[in-house]
Amino acid sequence: MLHHLIENFDTEFLEAFEADQRTINECFEAEYKKLSDTEHLEQNVIDEPLLAWDYRAIEPGLLELMDPFMESESHTPLLFFSILRDLGLDPKPYVKASLLLEYSYFALGVIDYFDFHKVFTERKQDLLTYSELTQVRYAAQYLIQYPRYLVIKNSFELSKAQNIALHKLYATIGVTTGIGRGAFLKWGHDYFVSLIREHYFQNSIYTLNNYFLFPAMLGAIIADLSDAQKDSLQKGFSALTMFAKLRLEKRYYENQDEFKITPPIYRDLWQLLSFPGMALMENGLQVDPAPYAEDKYPWFTGLYRDLNTQIQGIDMADTIKTMEKLETELFETFVSELGRVDLLPATVERLRNCYRM
Amino acid sequence: MKKLDEITKRMPPEFNDFYRQRIDFIKASIKNYFPDQIDKDFLDRVVGQPSLFEPDLKATYDTIFLPTQEYLGRGGKVLRPVLVAMCLEAYGADIRDFEPVFGAIEVMEDSSIMMDDYIDNSLTRRGGPCGHIAHGYALANVSSCTAFALSHYLFYNNELKLPDDKALKLLDYMAWEHIQMAFGQIEELYWTQSNVNDITVDQYLQETIARCAFLTFRGPMRYAGILADAPPQDIAVLEKIGEYLLVGYHLKGDNLDMSPDSPEWGKVAGEDITTGRRTLLINYLLDKADKQERATIESIISSRTEDEEKKKVVYELVLKYDIFAQTRDLAAEYNQLAKQEIEKLSVSDEYKLLLNQFADYATRRRSL
């Protein structure tokens, strides 16, 4: 997904770090096999049972359900590798930490699939579909929890304080991405009335926490950076997250066709990524609630259709100009925060090239 | 006071006194831990990162905090924090030194039962609408899992200022419990979704332990033991007691789901049938039923029916084969195992008595 959030990702990351990508892919393939390796599970993940596990559940109850969602890639491990190298570390010994990044990404994809499902917007209950969706939702829950065994086993040979920080980071990525989605759902249920820029920006940072902040802070913990350094990284990558969101949104206004080729399974995540917040706020757009009068909640795809139609009929030049000014400010914050603690010069330079900043 | 009398009326005397003397303190802890208003400082603290812009506090409160607050406000028995208090004191700790722990445990419980409720498609909990009924499935999902993750802030922020090894031990155990819980959930949902009918008793009980022991009661007993510096051999025994208690408590819950013994149960009867759950009760019934009855039961369970008449068919077969007695006997067996373990603890007789009374209360008198 980072290839959508970072421009020129193909050349600046995928081609430039081809060997890293191979290392990461090899790790993922080996670890995927372990998901159903009962010996590995008992020795490392769920432990020997007091009574008896039913391992028959793994294939139909987890893998078959998750496979379609595991076809997409977040590419955040590549950024993580780049950051570790920039912090003076060889990333290879920490390749398994990529599982934390990638499995939470897969799981968030499922959660979005669940949260934006049309069946939940209708008044009539469909218990069978509900129960199928719940099964998928809980398979994803296991996928989020699974890689935590790496932290419990101290697989990266970190100090106790670093492992505490790792636990905290993993928990708070869940909290922020959850808050982001919660507020976003609420706004949608209220037809995005009274949305203001400050709220929209902070919520976008929360929602997209796993793309920039997660790999950056994971690298910071492994490299054992000081609190002051971590604070600057946190602020810098928060600004970069919002910058990337605005860039994506701008492309959306400039060329909407690009957004029609998204893999269908990720259409729900896409709703969060491509939400036309700036167009809505800058132009005072309003969604017509009438089509949802019979429903329990408005359906997000319908809301988007309405907004898209409106956007196509207005001149977006002023909105884009405002966005470009904000982009410059945000990118400067990113650069200055990292410069202040003299961190990640190569990564900053690479991102400058990506975004032509 | 009337409500307190109602809650405590079935408690054995010493446990009743213990409960009454600590309940106000525990309730205050819950209120402090999960406030009914949030500000930016609180949010930054629990999300673990300073916000760059102004967060939407109202939308955050309404979606993440409010649904769990609604559960908290309905006045459950807060048995888990009470058990934590009992275990802390049993090892000589002063509960005032651990004030936020009680709030954390209860918020974990209430946010997680919201998840159980939409998995089971329950309508009511503690006499009020379930989270997904009040706020929709999508918001209940986001709210419960986010509030649950957030409810650990005491531990991931190490706000008790514990030494690193103790803080890490707690976090490692909690993470391990989360993995267990999620794996148990996969098993349960696979059985339901695939209409699996050949689950063994051991598999069912293991799945129950995996899915529920984080808070009922292995987790709270273990965390209290670690916090109070209980001897390592005692912590292993506390865990075992928690698991045995859970089995008794859960089996009683399965029976109550089919046949609530009081309005306090606060849920709709026969939800397990509607959800298609392969509970132990259903498996025992399938074992004893004849071929035709078995086909009827399987058809009803697989159909996710809300039809009271069909649920009644299953209920009457449960009565016919005296299945309640079978699960009750198994619950009693586990209660006995818990009591044998309680005797092994290096705590005073006063606390052994309290733990025994808690065991009886939890496994025999369960409601709410």
C-alpha cells in the first residue's frame, strides 16, 4: 500500500531495495508455513494445551479466510529496513519484525472490510452473513495477535525496556488506527457535517498510523534511540503521514481514473485513504441523506459516489492550491524535526526524491 | 444500597463482607481509570503519541469510550477486580497501592464482552441493549477492540512504575493471553461456521480456557500474584485455580443461556442456539439423542434461528436427557479441583476461605 502513499515508490524503493524485498519475502514465506505448523505453534505461540487443541480449525478457520487479504502488500517492511540501515543497523537480523508490520496491515484490511460492509447499514438483519463476517473478523484478530510471540520470546534480543516499548508500540498502533476508524465512521454516519481541518488531519494520522509511524518507531525502539530522538521522529513522521495523505488526495482530484484500479478486496481500506476531506471542507460540500432514509446507517460507498459527483462539477484549483501550501509546511516539519536530532538523512533524501520536494 | 443488597444476597458471609468493604473503592477506581469525559492530555497519554493537530475529542469519546461506558454503567458485579483485590491482599499487598489496576481489569472485561455480544448476536446485556444494537455492528467492532487495546494503558505505559522485569512479565503474559484468546475464538467460530459436531469435551474446555481465561479468572489471579510478589510456585497454582474456576463458571453460563434462573441474567434465552454454538451442552445432547432427534437438533442449530418454538424443541430434549445435570456435575468436578489447588497456596486460612467462597459463588450462583 505504501506504493500508493509514496510517489515513485517503484524506483526509489522497490528497485533500489530489491535484495531487501527478497529477504523480506523469504521470511514471509517461511513464516506463513509456520502458521499451520502445530509443533511450532505449541512450542512458540499458543503453548501445549492443558487439555486438547482442535487444529482442524486452522485451515478453514484462518488460512482460507485470510489468503485473499494476504495477497496485498503494505511494503512498510521496506521502509523499516531503510530506516534501520539509516540508523546504522544491519536490518537482516530484524527481518521477522516485518511480521508485526505486515500482519497488522492484513488484519486492518479485514477490519475495514467488516466495518464498511453494506450489510451492516441495512435495517433487515442477515444473521448468516453477520456470522460469516464475524468469522473473517476473528481470523484477522488472530493474525494481529500471532506475531506478538516474537516480542514475548524476545526474538530480537532487546533489553527489557526496549521490549516494554515494543509492547506499547504494538498496542498503541491498534489504539490509534481504531480511534481513526471510529471517528471516521461517526463522521460518515453524520454525513460529514461540521468536519473541520484540525480534526480531519489528526484523525488521518491516527488512521494511517501503521504506514509511516509504525515502521519508524519500530526502528527507533530497535536502535534504542533517546526519548528526545523518538519525540522528533514521532512528530516528523506524523507530519509525513498527513503530507502523504494530502498528496494522495490531490492525485485523486487530478486524475480520478487512477483510483478505479484498486484491487476489489481493498476497496474498503481505499475509502479511508481516498476520502476527499479537503474538497468537502474547502468547498462546503454536503451529502444528501435522503437515499439512506430507510437504512440504519448510510453506506460509505454511496456517500462517496455523491461526493465524487459533486467534485467532478466544481473547479478544484483553489483547493489544490491550499493543499500544496499545506503539503510544503508538513514536509518542512518532517525534515526539520528529523534534522533537529540529526536522524535518517538518507531516508529523508530518498523521500524528497520520491515526492520531488 | 438496595442494589448492593441484591447483588450480595447470595454471597457466603465472609465473601459478602469482603465484597461490601471494597466495592466503593473498586467502583471509584473504574471511574478514574476510564473517565466519562476525555481531554487532549488524556488521549495523548493513552494513545502513546502527542497529537500534531487537535483530535476530535467528541467523536473519539462517542465511538470509543461511550459504548464501554454504557456497559460499565449498568452495574455488573465486578467480580474480576474483587478477585484481584482478594489475591493482592492474600499476599500482603495494600490495594490502595494498586488503585488503577481494578479499573483496568473491569474496562478490559466490559469492552471485551461487547465483542462477545456481536459474535453471539445478543440483544441485551445486563438489561440494556448490546453495543451493536445501540451503535451498529461496525462501530461496536471498532469500539470494543479499540477500547480493549486502550484499557491496557496502565500496563503499557507502566504507570505503576514497576521495575522493568515485573512490568515486562505482565505485558508478556497479557500478550500471550491475547494470542490464546484469538486462537480459541478461531476454534469456536470454525465449529459454529462449519457445523462441527464431533468436538471432544477436552477440546471444548480447552477452547473455553483459551478464549476466556484472560479475564475469567486465570488472568486476574496471575496478574495479582505478580503484582503482590507471590512466590513463583504460587503463581502457577493461582493460574490453575483460575482455569478450573473458569470451567465451572462457563458451564454454568451455558446452562443459564438455555434456562435463565433469574431476570438478573440480563440476556435473551437460547442465544447459543440462535448463534449455532456447539456448546458442551449441545454436544452432550447430540451424544444422547436418537437418530431422528439428532437430525432435528442439527437442523435447528445450523439454521441460526430466532424462532422460540424451535428453540423450545432443543430445550425440551435437554430436559428429556437431563443434560443440565451432566454439565452441572462437570462444573462441580472443576470446582472441586479449584478447591484442591487453593489448599496448596501459601496464604492464610482467612484468604483460603475467601477464595473457596468465591469459587462456590462463581460456579454455583452465577448470574449477570
